[in-house]
Amino acid sequence: MIDYPRGIPVLIFILVTGITVLSVFAIERGEKQRDAADVARKAQAMTSAIERRAYTSSAYLRAGAALLSTQDEVTPELFRRFVSELRLDANYRGAEGIGWAPVIEAGEVELFENRLGVSRVEEKRVSPTLEEQPRDMLTPILYLQPDTVRNRRALGYDMYAEPIRRAAMDLAAANDRPTASGPIVLVQEGGGKEAGFLIYMPVYEGLSNTRGLKGFIYSPFNATQFLDSAGELVSYDAVGARLLDGETPARMSMAQSEGWVEGRSAVTREVNLANRAMVLEVQSTREAGLSSMSMITLLFGLAVASLLMLVSRLLTQQTLEDRRAISWFEEQNSIRNSLTRELNHRVKNTLANVLSIVSLTRRRSDDLDEFAEGLDGRIRALSATHDLLTQSEWGTTPIRSVIEVELAPYVRDEDHTLELDGPHTELAPNDALSLGLAIHELATNAAKYGSLSIAGGSVSVRWSQLNDTLAKIEWIESGGPPVGKPQRRGFGTDLIEKIVAHELRHPVELKFDPEGVRCTLMVPVREPSEFELRRKGPGGRRN
């Protein structure tokens, strides 16, 4: 986590998300398998329901054929009583009723129409008429129960005149069993386009078929209502169904439920509907997309992944902060030790300088006052430079600042001229202390015996940087009393030529020209990394 503070939280998020996606995939796969099993179960149940309804209808028609074959004449009362005695129950739903269509010849049409018009307010005619479609054999509808307005539209219609109906009747007569027709539009629809079909049962004279065909007892069905009624026998929720005619070349659709969706996969079952092959297709109406369980799992998984990523990110950040804090404490401890050593070194250097100043001052002083005065001034010079270094936190100090501090007592004296000129150059702390002592001694000597001792005198201090590691400082006095070579070496001369030169690691050139004292110092310019202590906090900030 420490080595990859951003990658680990993202990896955790990806892993948890991946597990969530796999879980959702497994749930969806299980849902699809359960859905497929449920569709297959319902398809089988609907197939059984359709075949059971067809079998029930066929049984009623067989019973009617057995009854009517024994009757010399099928009267309205007989047929009505027969249908009412059947007590058609819910298993017969989807059918328009039961009808009777006798077989007649073309010469019997007028007699048939007279029978058809008995007890009717309006005349009924055979359709299509013989003039419209000449034919020798007809099977017009004589009765259709229950007697409703819708069923009355079919009375008189010659079913044998229409090819699909005729084919079904011929097949039923040949096999002597109930036979379903192909898809047709029932006459009852009155110009509508809903598909339907009929189941025919031939009726012969007597108990055998040797005496000739008497007519057909049949049941008309609206295909959509028939399919819906079969679907009501099973749990019809969440499935769509479609009934196709299996004997037409393109498997013509006869009916489909409201939930049917074109193009969606479906389970196919073969259905034997009254001696005619039909196809039932059942499909799931489950909406495309994730199930509720999958959505809950996905949302919960994403929430957990996000939470774990956030927690791991916080833990990573805390670990990094702790690690930086430990590093910072270790660095501070190292800096503290370095500061202690540096302080000890600088205190020793300062004490050594003080001891040297005291020793040389004592040897060069004739009385106590002269000793005290000389020692006081030099200690003050050392203290002033120390204050300057403290202000810069013992970092680098500009040459100009060191010189200005030491010449500060003479700046306001209008009788003298001080000229400072040079580039901005930074010195290390020890080098600044040594330079401060040298400038103090030169200024003190000038104030006592040189250009700063009389009106009109001037001091010029110029410095330049010879290269990246060395600076040159020139002290030039002018306008003061004539200068002669000193009879004996004073403390200031020894301080400058010995102590300062030793500390700066370069010789000091000190000349006593008649025009004024000239002093040239070579001061090293060092990189801060050679002496400066850098302290950084946990965030990389410098303290």
C-alpha cells in the first residue's frame, strides 16, 4: 500500500467490482435458466390445454353426429334441445357454438331457403348464390346455437363454396372423424379480419356410412379467444404465446397474445388440434435488463467497492503520513545532533577567538584601561557580527551587511566620507565573523590614527567576486594624516595578519602607505550546502 498508494485502492475497487459483476452474471444466468424452465413448463401446459379443449369439442361433435344420424329430419327444436343438453361449460370457451350444415344439391336451394326463413323476421338466402358461383353440391349453414345476433350472420352461408372449408370437410368425410380447418375468417366477424378455424364432424344416414353423407355438425372458433381461453388454464403471467397453422407453407399465424414480442426467442411445441397439425410458440415477456436481485447485488457491490477503496485510500494516506512523520522525527533527531555538534564547534571557535583577543590585548596593553577599552571594542565587534548572523539564522550573510554593521558608529559623522561598493556576495558564518573582526580593527585604527581621526578623511571599501569560490575586499583610506610604518606591531596588525588570515585560509595584504592604510583580504565564497543545516518537515517543507 505504501509503494503503490493510488494503485492498491483502485485494484481493490476493481476486484470487488469484478466479483460483483460475476455475481450479477451468475444471478442473471440462474434467472434465465429458471425463466426458460418456466416457459417450457407453461408451453407444455398450454399444449395440453389446447389439445384438451380440441378433444372436448370433438367429443361433443361426435355425440351430435351420433344423434343426428339416427334422425330422419333435424328440426330446430331437436337441435336446440341437443345443444342445451350439452350444458357447455368453461372447457368449451373460445367456440362460437355448435352448428348444423346439411348436404344439399343445387335443385334443393329454394326448399332450403324456405326452411331457413321459418320463424325469422328477415329473409335468409344461401350465399354465395348459384349465379355468383355455380355448383352442384352445397353445405349451407341451417342452424347455429346459441342463437345470437353474431351467429345469425353465418346462417345460409355455403361453407363448401370456400376452398379451405371444403378441404377440411372432405378430409373429415374421408376419415369419419373430427377435423379442423386451416385459418379462415368466420362469417360471424361481419367483415372483420380476426383469424379463426372450424372443426367438422360428418353425419351419415343411419349408423353406417354406406347410405350417404347427410351433412356436417361443426364448431366455429375465434383463434384469439381460443388461445386466450387455453392460456387461462395455466399461469399465463410473464409469457406470450402464438398459435400457428403447421400445414401452411409459411406457418401462417392464427392468433397471438398481447404479450407477444416479435423477434424474441420462443419455445415451440407441436399441437394436434382435431386431426390438424398446429404449432404453439411460447416466450417469456420478462423485460430486457437486470432483475431486481441483480440490481440490488450490483448497487450493493459498487457501494462496498467504493467504501473499501475509500477506506484503503485513507489507510494508505495515514500510513504515508506516519511514515513521513517517522522520517521527519528521525531527520529532526539527526538535525538536533548536528546542531549540537555545530553549536559546540561554533562556541569553541568563538571562545578560541575571545581567548586569542584577550591574550593579544593583554600583551599589547600598557595599562588596565587600555586593556579594557581594547577588549571591550573587539568583543562588541564580535557580538555585532554574531547578532547579524543570528538574524540570518546562521545562514549566508552579505559582505555589505558585515561592513555596514562594523562601520555603523561612523556613518552619521558628517566630517568623514564612507564609500561602500561591490556586488551582492554571500559569506559563510565563520568567514563573516573573521571579516567583521578585520573591519573592526581597521575602522578602530582609522578612528585613532588614520583618515577617520580628522575632518575630511574618507574610507573606501570595495569588493568583487574573482570567481565562484573567492571574493576580494579592499580597504582604502585617504584624506587622513600621513601614515608611517609603525615602530612596533600592534594587536590589530597581529589580529588581521594572523588570526583573520588563518580563519579565512588566505593571506592578508596590509600596507601602510603615506596616503593612507590599504588592506586587501581574500575571502572564500562557499556553497550553502557546505555549512548550512537544512531541516524539513513531514510535508517536505523547510523549517
